[in-house]
Amino acid sequence: MDTGLFEKLHREGLITDTSLQKVQTVSANRLFSLHAELKVILYLGVLLLSGGLGVLVYKNIDTIGHTAILIAIALVSGGCFFYCYRKKLPFSRYKVAAPNAFFDYILLLGCLTMISFITYLQAQYNVFGTRYGSATFIPLVILFFSAYYFDHLGILSMAIVNIAAWMGIVTTPLNILRDNDFSDPHIIFTGLLLGALLLLLAFVSRKNNFKSHFAFTYNNFGVHLLMIAGLAALFTFDKQYLLCFLALMAVAAMLFIQARQQRSFYFLVVITLYSYIAISYVVIRLLQTNHEMEALYALILYFIASGIGLVIFLMRLNKSLKKHDSL
């Protein structure tokens, strides 16, 4: 509570000393919310629990046995899903609140242990053989279904990460993953395809008003994936770098217009920074001449001027959004 207004009224003689004292007492003793802090602690608790169980299993694998471990993980995961199924509210195309404070965390634990179960099954018994795509596709389906059925944004994020892993394993040779050669065209095109797919899912969710609150998560992953993959293409394909730059700028312009329409300063900043990196790369390429000192001075002046211009642009953009919000 801002007591400045009441102090001003007191100085003007509009309220008494007793009234001002009551306001100051209420302001000093007011309650504050610990909701965000408790959520962080609970999420960390679930992650630490799943990680601790993994360490316990690893250190006692010889005495416990693989079958017993698999049964225990399956029971924990199945119990969590059964609890969520019994406690969930009816399904709706709109946002559905959690029925209680622990629902989201129990669902998260169920999904984490489900992934651990399938991973352990493949690592120990090689159930899927060399079909690595199947080992990631099954959790992918379960995670997407759980995200929509139980209305959980955290599970949706896990599903998006899982689909990225699935697409990478399916389209990328194993030696590329082992050597971490992320300049390979397969990985770049996979990132572009997945980024565009996520943006399409965000558009469909918002347009059809079907779990429209999922649109931000789809947009967040999609924008970053698409722009990072676009930058990777710009840095990798030397002979076509100008064509890649023009394509990337066209995509950035469309995303910028969309973010401006949605009045999202976060996405405006993200797209602007990615675009600035691309423009700076092209400027550096164009200034690569035999006159090294002149090019160095030009680059210094460019980064000074462009840095100042970038800050001013973002400040004016933020001011413009706030001004429009006040109308």
C-alpha cells in the first residue's frame, strides 16, 4: 500500500492523525503472498526427488535388481497418473484450473518417472532395438496427451522438448549427435521445420480458441528455434549467406508485426536482438577487405552507433506500447 497519498492528505488537513496512523499500521503489517516461492520450492522438490531416486538406484543397482527398479518406477508413475485422473476437473477447450495445490506437481512427477521408465527399459533391455525414434515417440505422445488432457503448461514444454529430440534422432545420423556437429544441414532444416510447426500450432490454438493459453509456450519455443536455426543457416551456408539473410529478415519482419499486434514487448525484444545479430554478421562480412585498419575502425563505429540506436529503438518501442495501453 502506498501511504504517500495519505501523508499528503494529512499535511493538507483532510485526514486526522489517528486515521493516518491506522493507515500506516495496516501498511506495515499487511500480508504478502508466498505463492510463487512455494511453487518454485515444490517444483524443485519434485526434480530433486526424481534425481535422488536415480542416484539411489545407480548406487544400489547390484542389490536391488533391474526388474524391481522397473516395477517401482512403473508403480510410482502409474500411481501419479491414477491420482490425477481421479482428481482432475472435466476437460474443456478453455483453461482449466488445478483441482488442488498438489495436482500439478504430482502430474509432473508422474511424467518424469514415465520418461525414466521408458529410458531405463531401453537402456537395460534394448526393447526398441536400434529404433531410437520409437523410444522418444512414445513419451512424446503421452506428454502431449497429458498436457492437453490435464491442462498443464509444464508438461507441454516437456512435450515440445521431446518432439525436438524425436525429430533430431529421426533425421540426424548418430555420428552427428556424437560429434555435436550442429552446423549440419539436417539439424538446421529440422530446427526450421520444428520452429515453423510450433508457430503454426500457436496460430491454430489462438484462432480456434482451443487451449489458447498454450499459444505463448508454442510461440516462445517456435520463435527461438526458428531464429536460431536461421542464424545457423546464415553462419553455415557461406555462398548463400545473403539469400539466407534476406529470408531471415522476412521471417523476422512477419514475427515482429505479429508481436506488435499482440502487444508483446518480450517477443519484440527477442526478435529485435536476433535480427541485430544477423545484420551485424552481414556488416562484418561486407567489411572484410584488404584494408584491415579501415575495416576495424568502421566496425568499431558501427557497433557503437548500432548499440546506441538499438537501445533507443527498444526504449521508444516500450514507450509506444505503454502509451497505447493507457488510451
